[in-house]
Amino acid sequence: MANILEQAHSAAKQKNWSLLNQCLQQLPLGKKVGDSDVDSQPLEDADLEQVLNLALNVLDAGDFQERWDVAKVFPKLGARAIAPLIEILEDEEADLELRWFAARILGEFNDPVVVTSLVELLGTSEDEELIEMAAAALTNLGASAIDALSKLLAQSESRLLAVRSLSQIRRSEIITPLLSVVHDQQVPVRSAAIEALSSFHDSRIDPVLLDALNDLAAPVRKEAAIALGLRSDLQEKVDLVNSLKPLLFDLNLEVCSCAAISLGRVGTNDAALTLFEVLKSPATPLPLQLIVVRALGWVATSGALEYLRQALSWAPVEVCQEIVTLLGRLEEPNLKPQAAEILIEFLNSGDAAQEASLKQSLALALGQLGEIAALDQLIQLLADSDASVRLHAIAALKNLAPEEAHRKLQQLAANEQLAPALKQGIAIALQEWQLNECNS
């Protein structure tokens, strides 16, 4: 054992961290903290202090793999390793990767001081990876971390940090302490608690979420709306559509938007109808109209698409643009023919004739859907006066059915009865095909 320690010191002087790691791994360091016989350490305290300092050297100067390997040593050294690791963790000037490893290792020590340090880090750090590791460490500590954080809920000045820290521990044991603060006087506390509880399916949480829809504070209503959008399983038990519907007319636009998104996730015909009623209302602001359109797209039923068809006849240009884009991105095979039919109808209606950007989007959407029924309409766009529209139409034809489109263009090119604009557009399209063939 003494010989191994000497080799370890020699490796440290040479800064040979891999060799030092090998030496440390060979030492009989005993059990991790928390094991029943942790006190029966096979090395003297003075030797263990040497091992700790050597391990800290590797942690400080080693590369990622060397740090990863030496991290296994610290839990075997007992409580003596906690203070230097916390010092690293709290050093804002230290290397972020070093602090990340310190947080990771501390997750092996079931000690109140460790919990406090990790919680403080969650409240002060701005680095996402470091925050994630601190949260993972707290999760690893489990019940002891939850007990310590639950005690912090009793103090108003630490309550918000405690709630946010508990929310990072994805374990069902946090439900009870979080339920104790859903009616707290502090709005951020209530909001954070509702957000954290939304991750769990527990019968105690359901009435809390429904009650929070009527909270006086908009941030709480917003989190409740978001949470219920993730609970479509409650539709049979609770009338989610009618529960969320009042929030579509909330004075806070963010609340309205979250309610619309959640109804889109509920995905029923009743949800689609409710969304359409909001879309039709002249009082609905444009930003909310756009979100409602997207929500109808998420519903993704034939009925929802029919509502979007109706909206194309009276909605403002920005909303029509969103509908066209959304229909072009539909992935449900059974809905693609209906979507193509709606777009072709809109293109032929003349409502899009004055907007080059709309015609560009229509061409792109029809090409994406891949429905051959759109071939003739895309060819007609080749006669458009806007060069960008013509280019979009050519790209859509190539995407839709390149061989069939090419054959049809060649046939039409021989037709002397074509309008000059269309004839010219077809000639340009055929030139593009030839250029592509040459380049390939």
C-alpha cells in the first residue's frame, strides 16, 4: 500500500494523471459514504488526506476522461471530500467542466451541507449544463434532498428557490410538498408549483390544475393552461374544452395563446370548433389568430381542415399565409388529398392573385403535399408575372412529380394555342430541367 502511494506521488510530480488514476484505483479505500461499515476505513487518516489531495490534482488538471475516472475515488474517501468539492462548486471563476464534475460527485454524498450547496447553485448559476447536473445530483440524493427542500418551504424568503429546486427532482415524492404551496401568497411560488406538478399524473393534482385556471394571477392561469394541454387523458373525466374555453378570451394574451395551444393538443372536434369560433371573432388580435390556426393544424382532423378552408375566404393575408404553410406541412397521409383540394380551390378563387408571397407559398405547399391533382395548377403558375412565383412553381413541379411534369411541359410546349405568358413560362421551366440534367 505504501508502495502504491509512493507511485501515486511520483505520477503526480510527472503530471501523469492516467497513471495516478491507476494508482488511486488500486488503493483499498473502503466503502462509499452511506454504507453501513463506512467507518472501518482501511487507510489511516493521514493517508486518506494524501489520497484526497492527489485526487483533487487529477480533478483540477486532468482531461475529461481522467476526471471521469477519478470521480469514482471521492465517494470512497468519506465526508472529508465534501468541503473541497463544495469549494470548487461555488468558485465562479473555476472551469465550468470542473464545477460540473464537482456537482456530479457531490450527488454521491447524502449530507445536508451538500443539499444546501446544490440548491444555492440552482438559484445562482446561469449555465444550463451545470444546473442540469446539480438537479441530477439532487435527484440522486432523493429523499434527503426533498426533506431539506421541504423544510425551506416554511420560510417565505426561501420558498421560491425551494419550489424551483424541488421541480428539478423528477420524483413523485415532491408532489406532497408542492401541493402545500399551490395557494401561496407569492404569485411566482404558485406559478412554479403548478408548472412542476404538471409533470405528474396524480389524482391529487387534477383539481388543483382546474382550480388554477381561475387564479387571479395571469402567470398561474398560464401554467395551468399549459399543464392541462398535456393531460388529454382527462378529457373523459373532466370537460377540458369547456374548462379551457374561457381562457381564450383572457385579458392576458399569453394566457389566451397557451389555452389555444392546449386545445390543439386536446385534439377533439369540440376543441376544433371552439378554436374556430375564436378565429372568426373580429375581436381576436392577429397574433392570437396565427396561434389558433396552428392549433387547428395540430388537431389534424378533416373537420379542423374544413375550418381552415372557410378561414381562407375571409382571413387577413398573414393568416392565409399561415394556413397555406401549415397545410403544406401536413404529415397525415389520409388528410393530404383534402389539404391539396383546399389549396387548389384557394388558388383558383383569385383571392391569392394579388399577393405574390401567397402564390409562392401555395406553390411550395402543393409541391410538399405530393398530390398529383395539383399538377395542372402548378403549371398555370408558370404564366405568373412574378419571376419568384414562376421559380417556386418550377421547384414544386420537380418535387411533386418530376418525370410526369416534364412530359406534360414538353407536350404543352408544342401547343401553339397557348397564351404567350404560359408558353414563355413553360420554356423557362424546360430550360431549368435541362440545366439540372447537365449539372447532374
